[in-house]
Amino acid sequence: MQFSNYNLSLKDDVEYFTKQLFYALFEDVCQEKANHLKGKFVKILKGLSIEKYDEIWMYYQTSFCDIRKKLDLDAKAFENTDPACKSLGEVYLAYPGFHAIAIYRLSHELYKINVPILPRMMSEYAHSLTGVDIHPGATIGEAFFIDHATGVVIGETTIIENNVSIYQGVTLGGIQVKKELAEVKRHPTIESNVTIYANATILGNIVVGANTVIGANVCITKSIEPNSTVIYKSQNSIYN
């Protein structure tokens, strides 16, 4: 029997690179200071049989300062939203939700230019660390807050606008699992200033309108108008 040969040791290289890049965002973020990571990055791309690695690295470098700016807005959202948060330093050093968002933003830049496999490897590393599964293809705006982190799932074609807060166990997923839907938008759009509480499930290509509050444990498969409050009732109804 003929077996394909996959270089599984690249998982270790990706984990090391992702960790060091995360640190570099807060230590020597600007592109002229990130060259010490280039060698590891190029090794990974070569291992994945990805060409034009110099061009990819040059593009990727230019995104680091912008990613840092977005992460500072995310961190401020954590500080402003969570009453248990005592300082910004606590967010950067101790919040798994923030860590997951940071690695998402790093992987998303590579996803946008169609770098194969590596963005998913980065996101799965974050998943293993934090319990948060954000597909690198998701589009997430500014000031994003994930409290408690564990069990959050955000699908590939999800769109999340600005100032959105979600809590543990939230799923933004697809309502159908069919291979032929791979290129179709199949996950929700969450408009700005929405709060989604623990274990809520929102499925399909639907829209949750701006300034809406989604209560804990609800399951939503239809679009919600802006400025709504959606809660779970014991008879398994959803009220708007």
C-alpha cells in the first residue's frame, strides 16, 4: 500500500512561530524588527510547498502594526466590558479570549491572500490553547470581546462587525454541512453593538441586527431585527 508523506513535524514549527509572533506584536511589532521570524516562516512555507515565500513575508510584515492597533482596541473592549478586569495588562497577559483573537487576526491576514493550510494550523494552535475555534476566514471588526472563551466556535464565512461581545459556548455556525456549500456564505452576520450570552447558537446565513442582545441558551435560525432582545423560554420559544 502506498501512503502519502505528510510533514507532521511542521505542527511544532507553526506553534513555535505563532507563539513568537504573538509575543513580537507587543515587543518589536514594526516590520523592521520582525526579521528574526522570517527564517522560521520561510521554513514552514517551504515545508508546505508554498512558493513566493519572500513576497508573502514582505506582505505579511506590513500587516503587523495594523494588527497591533486592532488588538489594542480589542484589549480596551475587554477592559471596558468585563467588571472582573483590573487593568489592560491583565487582558494582554491573562485572557484566553484575547489570545484567541490575536492569533485569529494573525492567521486572517494569510487567509486573505490565499496562503493554504498555514492559517488553519495557526487557528488550531489557538484552539488547543484557549478552547476558542475561530476559522481564519471569518471577518471580524474592531473592539471584539470574548469572555471566558471556552467552547466558542466561529465559522469560516461569519461576519462580525464592530463592538460585539460574546460569551462562553457561543456557536456562530452553518445550518447545513454539505461539501457543495464550501464557496457559499453559510454562517451568520452579526452587526455592530451586539451582545451574545453563554451557549447561544446562531446558525445559517442570517443577520443579527445592530444593538441586539441575544440571551443565554437560545438557538436562532432566522434573522433578527436591530434593537431586539432575544431570550429563551421554557417552552423552547424564541421571543423578539
